[in-house]
Amino acid sequence: MPLQSLLDSLWSNIVEASKILYQALYKTPLVYSNLLSKATGCNVYLKLENLQVTNAFKARGAYFKIYKSIDIARKAGVIAASTGNHAQGVAYSASVLGVEATIFMPETTPPAKINAVKRYGAKVVLHGEIFDDAYRKAVEVAKETGALFVHPFDDPYIIGGQGTIGIEIAEQLSNVDAVLVAIGGGGLISGIGIALKRLKPGVKVIGVEPANAPKYFESRKAGKIMEIEPKPSIADAVVTKSIGELTYSVMNEVVDDVVIVDEELIAEAIYMLLDKAKVVAEGAGALPLAALLSGRLDLKRKNVVLVISGGNIDPTILHRVIMRGLVHERRTAVVSIALRDVPGELRKAVNILYKYRCNIVDIRHDRFSLRTPVGYALVEIVFEAPEPDVIDKVRKELSEIGYLIE
Ligand SMILES: Cc1ncc(COP(=O)(O)O)c(C=O)c1O
């Protein structure tokens, strides 16, 4: 199909999706963040897809796809392969539309992810060691049974559903200058990009990928679809080997720029969204803020929308990100000190912390490992400080009663 007719037909899918989706999904809020605007020098607006059903945008595409093929879905059910947000989006949409869903996942999938899908009534089939095995099996079973296979991104109806976010943004912020969107397989940014280029032609659409999985970044550079060997990322939802064929042609038309960001910056962005905007984002959902923090974009004083595409972050990962953020901001500190192994030394250390009104979070004591000098006890203290400069005072006084270990 010629490119212009393809874009026209995808745009009509988006318009059609916007007429039916809200029977089952939310129009998510767009909120201005004062503190993030101050921190970045832009006018920052957050499009809160973490508040969408299943806490990610994914049900938009899945619902529209199943709705458009409802006869097949009723007869033979729907099938998808995913361990994450797509699985939940398909399971939710199938349950609302009254059809059976089967989700294929690798055998190594953690129980929490399996249960997240089962609670929407879907059947889960565990197959193979890695995701690719589960994916191949899902496609094979769909062919055998005639079930509707719901692709996570490379499908005109999936793009149609995801594009409704673009219509909402154009309605919610008439003077929007730029929209930042995470790229996994590219369905989300393709849909949003098509809608915005129709409704607000001057808007810049900027894609963001983790440096550990730069599929579109590499493909755009090479001028053809590149398959990469991704490394693990805290933005796990967008770690794929490649983008789609359909999404690649669309992205080349509607994406103005693509930025890659490292893991540190993604963690910092998750922490800032929590601390400054009280928004829970998963790694992929925080990519747009990470791009803004990277300093690679010239958007000062512009009206910038960050699509917070999902909030499904594992609480243990969130806990680690928060602790790192607190240490980075010097609200919490970790100090290791070798103290003489005689009664009363630990008490001296505790007294110093007490004097500066520091709250002890954890103390670990180690006398026996080989890294502890004989006659000493290694003590690691985690504490909250009332002011950042208190940490320096505490460290100085502690160094007077033992050896600080860096
Ligand atoms: C939270 C989140 N953000 C972004 C994406 C990327 O979407 P797409 O694969 O359509 O590019 C995904 C994909 O699963 C996701 O779950």
C-alpha cells in the first residue's frame, strides 16, 4: 500500500477507536507538574497512562483489535504471547468483550506476572525457556485453532487503539510543542505520532529507548530494520530484539527524533516522578523524563508532554530505586567503618548519630569475614540525615573513632 494511503487508513482506525474505546477504558488525565517543570526548565505535562485500566496503555490497542475481529474471537478465542502489560491488556479486553483469552509465557515467568493475567480470567500456558519459544508456540496454536492472534505492536488496529492517546493529548493541551514517548516495538509512538501530525502538525514527536535496547535508534541510523542483541534494562517492557515492519515505516514518517538513555538516568527518572509528582511509573513509563533529564533535547520553556505509559513496577525494584534516590540526594547515607572490637565502640558511633538527630535504618556487624582486620569489627550503618551536610559531619566524627571504608 502506498505510504500516504497507509497513514490515511491508520488515522481512520484511530478515529474509529476513539469512538468505541471508552465503553471499557478511561480517558486518562493530563496533569501539569510544577516541580518537574522547575527541575527541567520546560513546562512539563504528564499523560498518566499508569492510571489506565491494567495500569498501562496496552488495553487501548488490544480492545480495539478484539472488537474489530469479534466474530473470530467469539468462535475460537484470542491468543497472545507476553509476560507483561500486553498480556494484561489482552486478558482485560477479552474479559470485557466476553471472549476467551489464552496467554503464552515462558516457563521461567515469575508467579506474580502469571497471577496478574489470571486475575482477568485468562488462561495461561507456560511454554519454552525464553520468550521467543512462547511466542512461536502462540502463533502456531493460533494457526491450528483459528484463534485471533493479538500482536503486541505490528498491527493496524493495535496502532489504531494506541493512537487514541494522541487525540486525547491534542484535546487536553492545545498549545503542545513536543511529546515524548517510549519505543518498544513502536506501536505506541506510531499511533500517537499519526494522530498528532494530523491534529497538531507542528508538534515534535520524540521517541525514547534504553541504551541497552536501542532497536529503532540503530534501525534509523542504518536506514533499515536492525535486529539487536538487547541487554537487560530496568525499562523491561521495551526490551525487544527489533521493531515491527509496519511500525518502522510509520515511525520514519512521524518520529522527529529518537533519544537513548542509560540505566542510571531511567532510575533517576522513576525516583523523580515519585518524589516530585507523586506518580508511580515503571522503567518504560519513566523513559520520557529520562530523555528530558539527559540534556540531549533542546526544549527549554516549551510545553512538553511526557507519556507515562505504564506503572507496573515490581515493588522490590521500586524499593531499590527509592533507596538509591535517597542516597543520591543525600537524604540517606550508607557508611562502613572498622571499629576496634571492644565493648563500647559501637555505642560511641551510635552516640554520634544521635547527636546529629540521624535516624538509624539498619546496622550490620561483621567480625569474621576475611576483609575485616583482626581485632576490628566492620560496621555498616544506614541512616537518614535531617540535612545533607550532616552526613559530612557524621563521617568526620566517625573517622575519629575508627577507619572509614569507602
Ligand atoms: C509501559 C510500556 N511503555 C511503552 C511500551 C512500548 O510500546 P510499543 O511496543 O508499542 O512501542 C510498552 C510495551 O509493552 C509498555 O509496556
